[in-house]
Amino acid sequence: MKTRAHTFLLICLSTTALSLPARADSVPPVVRAMIDNWSSQLQVQPTYDSLEDDGAGNITIKKLSVIKPAAGEDPAMNLVIDEVDLKGVTDEGNNVYQISNIAVDNLVFDVDGPQGKVLVSMPSGSAEGVYVKDAGSNPTPDDAFRAAMTVAKKVTTGKVTLDAMGQTVTSDGYESNWDGDPKTGAGTFSTKVSNIVIPEGMIAMMDQQGILKQLGYSGLTFDLTGDGKMDVSSGKLGLDYNFAFIGKDMGNLRFGFGVADVPIAAYAELQKSQKTGAPPDFSALMPELQSVLVNSFTFRFEDSSITKKLLPLIAAMQGTTADALVANAGAMVQVGTMSLNNPAFTTQVVTAVNNFLKDPKSITVSLKPDAPLKVQEIMTLNPNNPGEAITKLGVNVTAND
């Protein structure tokens, strides 16, 4: 799902795999719903060699191809799937269809643009408990939003390979889990891309100064994870989301945020803009957009060796030693934060930085106001009084907790 950060792989396993340009009278309703949803989002009409429907809820699609020519700054895209099998299709009512299982065989996706060509291949993948919403001919913003989300209880893939710039990046696969309300799409979710390996050659192209190599990293291996909860009610969306970059023998970067009262009508306006090519017009929605509530924000770094490797390198660049750098860090932070005009916050930051550098475990920056703040309230904070803003936003910096 776009709002839950579901990736291209989920789209391939659910939305794309069911979007077929066949005659209306020969397309099963679940497939017709996916056709409409795909067309409204990307204006792309796929082709296929054959579609077989046994009339008992099982559909097989062979040689599915989706071609999108380059347009403006958008690159050309081409997707080919040898076979897609849908099992156990049922009508759940309220224009919602369930597919017990989707199996994908041999997916190849390439993007060709000014920056070069990227080729992604995935030999196999599957989705269980997939729910598809038919938006209908004149959908409400809520129906259009739900139709754009093809949610699945579980999605898994085999190994994924990405070729770019003459280099190959691999991953052991993608997995997602969801538990919620098929009618609205609300619920809890988690995603993971496992064991992404970036080879030394690609690192050398991206890091021409060789800093990572100096730190002892000839390549990079990491996982990407996400989890959270989405609420949908009365035309409003709430989302709590956490994302993590988990680097092997390096450290973990974690981000999180919580928002509420996001108007679903804003999605409809974005979709309208996409169809017409005109910029979104949010003027009518501005009061609702300014009333969006910000509940929290978190940035956290958990060290697993990179800090102690990095300190000597930074110190050498400054013509000093790692010990001297650590000893002087607190004073430098104090000078840098004095202009914020919040002595308590300055003390907190200095303490956190000192504790982290002396014993690198974790450092966290969080925003948690006493009560959720409207976007309008945040926009009216006085930029000339950052100390007051820090207090009102509930900004905290802690280490090794």
C-alpha cells in the first residue's frame, strides 16, 4: 500500500498481476476491479498471452506484460511476468473480493532513463489473503483510497536481483504481513527486505573518496524493515509508522512518526492531478490539512561498531586525536546550541552527546508534545524563539537508553 510504504514487490504480486486489458464481458469481476484501479493510478494498460478462468475461483494469466514509455522526466518501464495464478477468489460483499493465494512465476522489471538502466528480477513470489476493492464508477474519496490499496495478509518473495551500472545488488527476499479490516484497509502491518548486499564495485562508484573502505567496509549488507498501524474513519487517516535500516557490523538507523486526521480527500485531489497533469489544488482542503495532528517523531541510531571506527577518521581530518575529539565534543555542542535559547535543552544535548561518544550504544532524538499539535500550530511557532518551539514540540535527546 502506498500509505503503508508497501514496495514495488507488493504491487507486482497483487495490483499489477491482476490488471488485464481484456473485454469487459470476459474479465472476472476481481480482475476488472484491478483493471480500473490500475488505470486510475498509472494510466497503463497491460497485455497478456492468455487468461484462463475455471469458473470456480481459480484464474491463470500467462505472459503478462506492462509497458510504459518514457514521458518527460519519467523513465520508460517494462514489466513481464511469465505466469500469475490466482486461487480461491471469492466475493466478500461491499465490492470487496478476496483471493486466497496469488503465485507469481519469473518476474522481470526494467527501468530505462537518463541515468541508465536498472533491471530487477524475481524468480518467484506469493501473496496470501489478498483483498481487492472495486471503487465503482463514481467513487467517494474513501472508496478511491481503499481501492488503491490491495492489502494482503502475507506476501513473500524468493531472491531478488537488481542490476545497475554494471553491478549486481541482491536480496534474500521481501516479506510483509497485515492484519486488519478488508473494508477500509485499516490495521497493523510489517514489512522486511532481507539481506540486501551491495558489492564493493558499486560502493566504489558511490563513495569515490573511499571513506567506507578506510573504515573497513568492502561492501554493505543490511535489512530494511517497517511496521506500524493505520486507522481509517470518517474520511480521515491516522498513521503510526516505524522504519529501520539495519546495517551489518555498522549500526541501525530508525525513524518513526505518528499523524492523525489526515483528510483522505487529499488523496483524491492528488489522483485527479495525476490524471489531468495539472498541479494539485488543495485550496478547498486547506483548513483540513492545517488541522492534521502531529503526534510524534523519532530518530534513533543504535551503534554496532561504526562509531569507534569513524571517530579516528574524523579526528585525523581535523588534525587531532579521537580522544581529544571526544573530550571537546560536549563543549562544541554547547556553543552550537546556545543560540537556541533553551538552557535545559542545551544541557540535555551535551549530556547525551558526551555519554554516547564515551560509550557508543544509542542516541535518540524524539518529538513528543504534551498533546498532539495541529500543523497550523506548528506553522505559527515563532522562528525567532526556537527555545519555546523546542519546549512546545517536546523535543528530547537521550543516549544509551
